Amino acid sequence: MISVVVVSDLRLLREALCAVLSVEVDFEVHDVPATAEHLVPLLHRAQPRVTVVDLDGPGGVGLPTARLVVETMPTTAVVVLTASRTPEILRQALAAGITGYATRDLPPAELVDLIRRVAKGERMIDTSTALAALATMDNPLTTREQEVLRLSLLGLSTTDIAQQVHLTAGTVRNYLSDAVRKLGCANRLQAANRARESGWL
């Protein structure tokens, strides 16, 4: 079973999402308002694999709520749901530590698929939104992150990269992981390609 918590101050949205997700036999769905007093106890009780956070609720508490979930329950994958495709919102969401970014016009079947995939450890972000965000942002990568991504494009293993740059394999893995996270990608090859397309390698 995949435990899913739906967080929104909009009761109608919360209940509609729960109705859609509860149809899936492998989902155990809980819903909660976006307030710490309700959210934190439910997170500890439900131990969700995925938490879906509405970014567009009243009061502008969406991003702070996403951050709270990441800090309170680091093992949960956080998917944000928003009407916005603006690069700035995506950048803020990535900085908050989210795993998935879905727009409200996403068909229900695709949202279900996205939730299943982030539950397996994938990072899922709408490609057009991600590319727009990357095109308008400064290079977020450190020199070392650029170096290891460049070498990974050559098909080198982590061990080979470590030998090339005179670092341990663990340190190289950390640099690659940081680069993947910063660029909102699912893996190092995707991150390397995205960085190259953005002119950062």
C-alpha cells in the first residue's frame, strides 16, 4: 500500500483529490488542512510515502507547508499541486525540497501515475515548466558539480569520475546527487543533459 496524505485548506479540493486517489486499490489516502496543528500529528500517525500539497490555497501557506512536511517527515516524497507554471514558483518549490511538481490541469490518471513514480523514488516535474525555469535562472551548480556532470556525460562510472578528479567515489556521488536535486531531475544523466542544454557545461 502507498500511504498518501493530501494537504489543502480548500476542503472541496481536498475531498475531490481524495475521491480520485481512493479509487486506486494500492493507495491509502488521508486528508488534512494546511495547518501545523493538524498536519504534523497526521504525518507522524500515517507515515505517508507521498504527501500532496496544494500550493494555491488561501493565505499563501503552500510553500511553507511543503517545507514543513519535508522537515517533519524527510522520508515522504512531497508533490506540490498548483495552477502556476511560472519558473519562480518551480524554483521556490525545488528549494523547499519537493519531489514532484504537478499542475492542476493534469489529468487524474497522470496524477496517479506521478504519485506512484515519486513513491518509487523518482523526481517528477513537468518538462516544459522545468526548462522554462532553468532558462531564466542563474547557474545553480558549483564548479565541482559541473565537472562531475561533464564527466558523467562521457559515460564514466562514479569510480572512474572519482579517479579523474582525485576524490572518493562517495564524494562524487554526493556532488552528483546535489546536482540532480538542484536541477529537479530524476537521475544524473538527465541532470547532465539539462545542464548542457542550459549552457552550464
